[in-house]
Amino acid sequence: MASYSIEDFVGDGVLKELIPKLLEEGWDDVPTLKIMNPEDMDAINMTQHQKDALEIRTYLHDGALMQYGDKLEASRKSLPELLNLSTEDLSSQFGMKRGHIARFTDRNNKCTDPLPKSYGLPARKLTVTPSRSNTTYKMQTIRKSFCRSSTNNDRSLEESLANFKIKDGYIFKGIVAAGPAEPRACGCVQPPPVVDNVASYSAIENISVQRLTPEYKIGMERLVKTKTPPMKASELWRDKPAVLLCIRRPGCIMCRAEAHQLYAKKPIFDALGIQMFAVLHEHIESEIKDFWPRYWGGVVVFDRTMGFFKALGGGKLLKDKFLSGFVFNPRAIANYKRAKSMGIEQNFKGEGEIKGGLFIVGPGGAGIAYQFIERNFGDWAPVAEVVEICARLKNQQQDEGDSSRSPQEHK
């Protein structure tokens, strides 16, 4: 599976020399780097070879084929030229396996779900000289493209969200959602019941969490060097809304797949002003090193008392056995096959029976806006639904901000 490490993404080709410039200009994470447009590339004086290399690597990253990046880039061919090569040429010139050739040439069958084209960002109009100390520059420019300050931008955001939902087969399930409750083993095994009501805010605000990793940037240490002190979970969303992905087990192939596909949408969440956190209920350092930033480049926190996982289960942990929850469960097996098709590696370290899910929490004490419960092993929260709730939070915050302004400020 394609890594979210910038160093892994650029490889040993012509983009490697650009890393200091990318860092200086704020293109310091893979999801954002992948949405650079031609004018952005011109702004940092990229050569045609570098532009072609970025297009090739973006395409390979979407298709989980990054192992061919250096060879394809070294050919100095553009992506359209490479896609028009025969199966024999791809095999003989680049050592591409037949199954990988089929994936490479099938432009509609990507292993990850790339950003909709309608989310392409406008070129940056530099008014200041960006620097490493100005790390908010990228966030500000991304948000401007979705700002509600003009009717056109507002319509653009709404159209983009609508297109995204259609593409994702979006059906809104409400603020408490879960995977389907299908009978298992011909009806002999019943699926575990899940809660129908959203968890109370008091159930999560005082959970003790510990920050294990920062948000990934170029050249960053793989883990927090000094052990950070525990803090209340409410500190995570004190100033901004947050998406909290509760991971059942970071070595699980299905958990890694979910984390990877959600983090791929980071530019959307950045534009909406949403933070992203992965929550673990078990602290195994080797597993964190394998998980971050390869499958998840955001902050990882340790839920010391499993409080988030208990909240998903209505006050107690939602658990399932391997035999009844996976072997006899066609939905879980389908989830496994979906993750396996993405080329993800896995291991079996750690506790894997405690179900996870996802929370969206409003800023301050606004409360829980959405929760998704992993009823079947490997169930994913529908990304379009997550984006929809986050967009509602953004609009709500802006409406509240507008109502608090004086009449003179509205003019």
C-alpha cells in the first residue's frame, strides 16, 4: 500500500531535490501534495520532468503501485505515454507484474479513493514569502477555495459535496450509524446489538488520552521523543472540531485500509477546518511505527481507559469473537477482501476483538455530532457522510460567527 511518508512518495528521483522547497512552501504532506495544480507547480519553478514525475507518482499512489515509481519516472515519459504502452513493454521495460499491469492500465479501478476533481484548489497568489515558521499558510490558502465569503465559492463547495456523495453512493443514516446487521452462519448466529442513541458528551470529555505521534510533516521523527503527559480528551477539540477514528487494532488489514482511505481526504478536512485523530486502545510501540505515517499521517493518541471504545458500545466494550464475527460473517469477509485488494500488509499483534468506530466532535463543549459503530469487523464509516457532517459543522460555526458580528462589520 502507498505510504503517506513524503520521503517514500518522492522516492529517489527528480522530486527528491525539491523536498526543502516543498517544506518551505507548505506542501508538507502527501494528500495535499497530490492536489498541486499546474500553476502551483510553476510557482516553485518545477521542471517539466518534475511535473511529469509528480503526476506519475500521484497516479501510482492512488493505485498502490509505488514500487514502480523510480523506474517509470526515469523513463522520462509522461503518464499518458506510459498508459499507452503495451503489456509487453510495461513488463519488459519496468518489470511490472501482470496483475499490476492490469491495475495500472485500468484508470477507473483505483485501490484508494482519490479526491473528486471538483476539489481541485486554485493556484496560490503569494502575498507573503512562506517559510517553515508560517505553517498555517497552506491551511489558509486551502480554506480560501471553500470560503463562504462569495456566492460562487459557496456554490462550488455545495456542488463538490454533492458530487462526492453521488460518487460514494451516499445514503445518509443519521448521526448514529453502523454497518448492516446481517444474519451469520445461515441465521444460527445473530449479530451483536448496537446502541441507537448518540453517546453523551460527558462520556468522552474527561477520557484520559496520551499523544503518541504528532501530525506528520517532512523529515519529522517517527514518534514523539519525550513521553507526553496524559490529558483530558476535551483538549483535542477545544478550539476546532475533530474527527476521531477509533482503531480496533493498528496491525489489522481492514483497520489500516480504513485509516488510509480516510486520511486520503485530508485536504477536504483541512478546508473544512477539521482536525483528524486516530485513537488506539493499546500502546505497542512497534505497531505505531508500522502504522504511522504509512497508513495514517495524522495525530495518534492512546485511549488509556478505552473510554471512546466503551462510549461506542453504550458504556461497555463492543466485542466479537473471530469465529462468529469473522469466519461465519460474510460481511466481514467482504470487508477483508476489499482491504486485501488495496495491497495492504498485516500482522496479528495485539488485541483484535474490541470493535472501533468513529466520532465527530464539535468545538469546545458543542458535543458529539456523529458516531459510527463497527458492527462487523472492517466496517467503514461512509466518507461522504463524514464529510457531510463536517461541512454542517463548518456552516454552523460560520453562521454563529456572522450572527455575532455588529451591523458595521456586515457592511
